[in-house]
Amino acid sequence: MTWFNKQSRLVQIILLLIPGVNWITEILVRWSTYLKKGGTVRLIISIIVTIFGLVFGWIDLVWVLLFKKLLLQ
């Protein structure tokens, strides 16, 4: 999560814009956050992202554009 947040806004948008890359980025960011901080909500989001990562990546793309952070971060 910290690696993703340290990237410039343009790099974040590019990572979430490319379909295969956004799924991998989502999985890495969500599972690393869950492993570091724990929590039921983070676990549920991590599982959802693993299954529906492409759709969730597009939602996060819009969320990053609007609010400068990932959804449910």
C-alpha cells in the first residue's frame, strides 16, 4: 500500500487503467495491507479483489481520480 501511495498520480492511474496490470496491482496492494494490518473488512475486500479484480480495479481508478486514494483503504 505504501509503495502504491508513494507513486505519482499518473503512475497510479496507469497501473489501474491497464486491465491485467490493475488486477495484479489490486491483489498485491490489498493482500499486503491485510497481512500488515489485519481486519475482517480488509480480508473480505482482498477476497473480492482476488475474484473480481478487473471490475474492482476500474472502480478504484475512478476513486483515485476523485479522492486520491483507493476505495476502502
